[in-house]
Amino acid sequence: MIAKLTTAEKDRLLTLLGTNESLQYFIPRITPRWESPRHLKKLTDLFERIMRGEAVRALVSVPPQFGKTEVELHAIAWLLRARPELPIAFVGYSAEFSRGKSRLARSYAVEAGVQLVDDSKSMQAWLTPDGGGLRATSIGGPLTGNPVKVALVDDPHKDRAEAESGLSRERVHEWFHSTLIQRLHPGGSIVVVHTRWHPEDLIGHLLASNDPSDPDGMWEHINLPALNEDGESLWESKRPAEFLRRRRVDIGEYNWASLYMGQPRPRGANVFGDTHFFDALPEGYRVTIGVDFAYTAKTYADFSVAVVLARKGDTCFVLDVVRAQVKPEDFAKHIQNLAATYKGARFESYVSTTEQGITSLLRQLGGVPIHGRLAKADKFVRAQPVAAAWNAGRVLIPSAKYLAGKKADWLDAFVAEVCGFTGVKDRYDDQVDALASAFDASAVSSAPTRGGISKAIAFDDAGTGL
């Protein structure tokens, strides 16, 4: 067992090491729970170049939970230990996120022996006596009056919903060009590190701006895919290849391509793949019913839809679909019939802020509790979890053997819509959204079953257990 060094021994070691200690060795010395991040050597090499005084303009895509942010936070401490005059900016998607990371970076800096001015207790800014230090801000946050020599942009997009939103992406792009770039010193460095979400996320946007005729303005691009061409993991010791192959199945190809391979796909391709069938239902399943509402009964209006889903473990079974072009109050009769057939089933619907009154109306008309979950993303994004399960063979439709001559008039139209869904100007997508509602509700429902059907669970309108 190696004895832990005292503070005095660390100081003597730092003096001996001087500024020659590489970032790869610095990280596990300052934080022993972290191993040397050899899998991110291309990222640590960028900070080595910055340490040598090189102006770096780099875009780095890294899969989620592969240690990228910890490398950046340790790099801040490592840089300031040797060059305490450096003004550094750390930028994240929100002020809360950035302050939390600033707190960690400050603790690493103190552990490394960086001297801070006495009043450097704010997590928004902490400074060295030499005028350097860290300022933490967010996309859209302030940097006015604060020059920057090294800018680190980490996860500018909060999640897929924001990255898929054109307005949110434009806000990120505009702030980057109008605020962050304007504060950068001549000869300064910018490193943008994030998991990819969309072809036009910040990395995609900046890559598209590369002009070979302007070499000084070019962005260097480093993509670190989770699995290489030989199927080997980027970080085998913590994220082995078998784990990643299972994750690929769980999240689906669209998410896998962007998040884990750094190659986001544009919308337009089919989201759902081949169909998978069930011949019989297992014992002890529970039922959830996803609902998607239309406003009017006009022939060109969308359909109101209810999708009945049974779930046992990780496998779901589509039992029935009710689809009609009727007014919400008329659709209440269908809801009542389903509630009588599937006693205790949970009804859930994704609704916009303008549609929240529909669930209340149907509760009054039909006496059935329909839980409205506020939709924070569009139907394409909401479809991704159920699409991943569908493509992995964990969402099944009834086979001819199961139906055994029983009518299932809904089945052909349901399969055609689901398998044809692209998320780009689809003629119909109501059944897809109702399926997504049922699937998401089934994932959080954990009530005991009775006679194969679950008891109802009390949930609030945000979809969280009361």
C-alpha cells in the first residue's frame, strides 16, 4: 500500500516537478480516483499545446460519460499552476451547470497549489494574484469587460430537445459569435467540447464555417467515437465494448450515431425498422394507454388516437389502437370503453401548453383520469425511446396466430404509419405519438398487477409520482 503524501511532501514534489508534469500524470495525482485519461489523449494534447503558448482552435466530440469534463476541469488547474496570469473562461449550457463545474475546478486548483486572492470565493469567478483565474458563465450569460485568453465551451446544448430546436441552436451560435469570440485575446485559444446531437449543433455549425482559404480561421476537428472500426471501445476499462453494444440497442441508431459515434444524422430517414410479433401474452403484464388528441372532426384534421400497450419487464405488446377523426368530447366515449375494458390502466398524453385543458375536459366528460405530460420536445424526439425498443424487438404487434381470426382493423394503418415515420412533414404521426406516450408511461409505471392488468397509479401533470 502506498502511503498518502503530506501537504509538505506534495509541495516538495511540485517544486521538483516544476511545470514539466504532463496533464496525463497530473490528473490522477490530484484526484487519485481518476485514472490517467489515456483514452482522451487527443484532448489532453490540446491543453499541452496551449501550455506551450500555441493558439488552439479546436472542436472535440466525445461520447457521454467518457470523462471529458473532468479532463477540462483538471486542465484549468494544471494551466493556472504553471501560468497563473491566464484568464480562462468556462462556458456551459446553464449558469448552474457552469458554477458547479467551477467549484470542482477551484478545488483541483487549490489541491495543485494554485494561489488565489483572498476574496476568490465566488464560483462565478475566482482569481490569482497574477491576474489570471477562472470565470464561469453560460450560453447567453455575461462576459462583458472580461478578456479571455483560454475559452472552454463544454456541453453548450442541454439535451436533445434543445439541440433539435432551431431557435435554441441559433441562440447558442449567436452568443458564441457575438459575445465569446469578441472577448478572446489575440493569440488566445478556444476549445469546444461536447457530445454531438445534431448536424447543426455548435460543432457542426463551426465546422461548416471552415474556409481553406483562411487557415488562421480554420477549426481543428477531433472526433472520438465510442467504438472504432474494429469494434474496440474507446475506454475499455470503464465502458467495455459489450456494454456499448448493449447501449446501442437500448438507445437506437439515431441516438447512437450522434451521441456515441459523433456522426449526427439529419432527419428524413425512417425511424422505425422491421416489425416483430407476439403469439401470446405473458402472465402479470400491466397496461398503459397513450392518447393523442385532435382538435376538430373535419376530414383534413388529425386523428385522435389511443394506443393500448401491455408491458412485462422490458417487452411491450401493442394490444389495440382506437383512431377517429372526431371532436375531443366525442372521443371521450372511446376513452370510457377502453377504461372499462382495461380496468386500472394508466392513460397518458403528451400535451402542449395550449392543449392542457383537453385532458381536464375528458376527465369531466368521461370520468377517466388522463394524465397530461407537458411536451418539451417535438414528436420526432419523443419517438426516439420507443423507436429504439421497437428496433430491438422489444415492442411487439399481434401475430396472425394470436389474432386467430379476430378482427384487428387498426393493425395495417398502425404499422404503415409507424414504419413510415420520418419526423419530416409526415402526413400522419398521431399513432406514433400515442405509442410514445404509452411506452414512456409504461417505463415509469411499477404498480403490482392483478389478473394481468395493473392498478392505477397517481401521477401529477409533470409525469412524476406524487
